Amino acid sequence: MWGNQFDNTAKSTGPEIWDQTEGKVNGFTCSTGTGGSLGGVSDFLKGKRKSIQIWAADPPGSVIYDFIKTGVISTERKGSSVTEGIGEGRITDNLSGSEIDDAVRVEDEGSIAMLFHLLYEEGLFVDYRLL
């Protein structure tokens, strides 16, 4: 059996966010691996309220970042990252056609600093490979 996480368009995170915030959400951001979380949440939340901002937060070398910024798929990666599985090199079915408002590049140093902040200041353990 193959889950095909890159092109599986089943979506559940958007409704969970909407329900748990009682619709009091103004924006959402995440990094992209398969694009499922970003695309699925965008589709759901934008369907609820178009003014909700959806942003990608991807590392150097992310083709998704460049695509959102320019509308063109780059054939060249411009950098690399320690964030395993993040910064996909193509637009997957999960992300295709989703309305993403903007993107921000998150350097490894910032990701690692936030990891330690979450651990020591918030008490949340986050594996750097999930950033």
C-alpha cells in the first residue's frame, strides 16, 4: 500500500484549525514538504473567509518559495537546508491551485534558534527535522 502523500488531496487540518479557534483565525503559515498542510489549510480557510492570510515559510533552496514569489517554477535550487523533507522541488497536487498569499524564507539559523526557544521557554520538544 502506498499513501502517496505528495498527491493525496485528502484534507483535515483546516477544519481542525477552524473548529479549535472557533473561526477566530487571521492567518496560517507552515513549511512545505508534500504541500498537503499548506494547500489543504489554505483551501479550507480561504473557503471560510477570503481575507485569511496564508503564507509558506520555507528554507533556502525551496522551489515552492520561488514559485509563490514569482509564479514560475525554478529548475535550479538556490541553497540547501538541514530541514529534512522541507523545501519540495515541485508543485504537488496537494498544493496545485491553492491560494497562497506570500512566502517567507526561513534560514536554518532561525529555525534552530526557534527550536531551542520552544524547548527551553515553552516546554515544547520539536525535532529539528520537523521544522
